[in-house]
Amino acid sequence: SNCIEYLSHKYGLSFYEVIKECSKELIKKGFS
């Protein structure tokens, strides 16, 4: 699923906040 679409729909976050959260998730997955 698309992280940005998912977070913006679920939490109503601003675009910038969604990017920040998605980046954290991608970084965690990338380095785990």
C-alpha cells in the first residue's frame, strides 16, 4: 500500500508530516 496515501487518509496529516513519517518507516525497513 502507498504509505503517503494511507497516512494522510487515516490521520489527516499534512503532506509534510506524512513525508516525515513515511521516511522514518522506510529508513527503519532499509536498515533493519
